[in-house]
Amino acid sequence: MSKSTKPAASAAKKAESGQFSRVFAYFIIPILLVVAILLFNYVLGAKANFENGDPAGHPKPGNYLGMMYKGGTLVPVLMANFLLVIAVFIERIFTITAASGKGSIPTFVRKVQSFLSNDNVGDAIKECDKQRGSVANVVKAGLGKYQEMATTTEALDRDQKVLAISKEIEEATSLELPMLERNLVILATISSIATLLGLLGTVIGMIKAFSALATAGAPDAVALSSGISEALINTALGIGTSAFAIIFYNFFTTRIDGMTYAIDEAGFSIAQTFAAKHK
């Protein structure tokens, strides 16, 4: 690829990735909120979940759908957060799996190092074409620069050539990593706010429960315990959603860190091999 076409390809890749992110944020989040509201009203609030078929009354004993409905207006918000966590998980699984390429990344890196040690850059590039994925894309860019610096007629010393190779790898990495990390900020945000939303819903529910007791006059232990259990539904939803978000976030960041380490290892090998063979 020529220098003139390389920036155009990079810009196109960034534009495509940014467009997908905007679509995900602008459309998926509102859609999931609507879905959560519909589930809250027509599934959790179904008449079959309540005594005498009255959603304004008490849930049937042991009916958790009815109890969740009684959690209040923050329940659909918490449900939307949970659905969003699942949606991001599915989207990132497909993206990062595709970015991992075919086969084992450590095995791929070792093969590239072996080809370079034998001064067989062409086969190393072919291995990148077989592997595909983000690591292979970065390594292929570095190997392309490796070949260019090995045959260039420009008056550059060895250190300048090695620097050019390292810069090429850094630029390729800067294009790949944002795609891998995209939308993880959603998981990080939900992991923080879901618990707080759950606690807010619980506090609101407790206020309503004690206010009802105050206006009723004589203390009603059954009504109080029912109100408290309904209020705690918000806490359970918030903590559960936050737990899933943290687990998924750590899972994805661990995989991305592994890919980043492979890129660094391969990039270091390319630069050092060039420096050793072109003194």
C-alpha cells in the first residue's frame, strides 16, 4: 500500500468504527429503555402476578415478578441497565473474537519471530494474512515498513530506520486499540451507577412504606415487612447488574491486555531483528 492510500484507509476505518459506536449509543440505549418499560408494565405488572388480579394490590405469595413490579418507577431503569450490559457483552464478544483472528495469538507471534530470525519476511507477512485480526494487522504494518526500510535508498542511518518501523507499529496500534476498547465505558459506567440507582430506589420505597404506616395510624407489621421487601428489590437489581458489568468489563480488558502485550512483543521483535541484521 502506498503512502497516499494509507491515510485514506486509516481514516475510513476510524469513520466506520465511530459511526457504529454512535449508532449503538443513539439507538440501542433508547430501544432497551422502551423494552424495559414494556416488560415492566406488561410482564411484571400482569394481573396474574397479583392477588385478586389487581396490580395495585399485593403480589401473590412467592411471585417475584409481582414483587419486582412493586419496586417502583426505578425498576424499569435498572432493567434497562441490565439489558444494556447484556447487549454490550454480546457486541464486544463478536468484535473482540473477530479481532483475535484465527488460531492462538502467542503461537502466531512465535511463528513471526521464527520467520524474522531466518530473514524470511515474506512468509511472516503471509502468516499475518492467515491469522488476520488486530494483532496480525499491526504486525503486518510493521513488517511492511521493515521491507521498505530494508530496501530504501534514502540516506537514513540504522537508528532512524528502526524508529520509522516503531512509529509505523505505533500508528497501526492506535487504529486497532480504540476499536477493541469501544463501548467498554458503558460497562464501567453501569458498574458504578447501577448500585446507586438500586439504593435510591430502596430509599424511596422505604420512605413510602413508613409514610403509609404514619398515615394509617396503628403500626401494621405485615404492611411494613411487605413494603421493605418490595423496596429491597431495587437494591437486588442494582447490585446484580453492577456485578455482571464488573465481571464483563474485567473479562474484556483482560483479553485486550493480552492482545496489547502480543502487539508489543511482536513490535519489539521486528525492531530488534532489523537493528541486528542491518548494522
